[in-house]
Amino acid sequence: MALTQDQKKRFRKIGHHLKPVVTVADAGLTEGVLNELERALEDHELIKVKCAVLDREDKVAIIEAICEETGAIAAQTIGKVALLYRPAKKPNPKLSNILRNSEI
């Protein structure tokens, strides 16, 4: 699944006001971090993830690993923050960042 340019633009608008919900540090992608990512993606569909690592290649590898493990797509990466999208199986209108911001 790939995102169109219009989808990316819309997601960037929505994501601009979001705060990172998960931070990946030097310990990397632990089971707890992956569980939290799964929960956050299922609840919110569009989330920000902060990679608190110093090496640029490590940051890129972590974001790629997150996308591979969770099935998410990176809509945008700026610095140490990645905006990830994965459609929920059963979106909750009260939690989904996409549904709550459908007018954008």
C-alpha cells in the first residue's frame, strides 16, 4: 500500500499538531515498544514516533523496522520524528486522528 501525494499532504496537515506518542531510544524496538506502537496505530491510525538515537543511519533503520513490523507507512520524516499511518481494522471515531480531523 502506497500513499498518494494528496493523502500525504492531508496526513501532514493533521500530523502537524500531533505530539509523539512513542519514543524509541537506544534500547531499540523492544517488545513493549512494539506493543505500544500496535495499540497506538490501532487506536489513532496516524501517529508520530520520536527516534531518540544519535546516528542518522540508526534512525532510518529503526523507522524502516517499525514500518515492517507494524505494517505502517511513513507519511513524513522530519529530523527525529516520523509520521506513521496504518488504517485501523475497526476505526473508532472518538480516537482516530483521521476521522476526528476529516474536515482537513
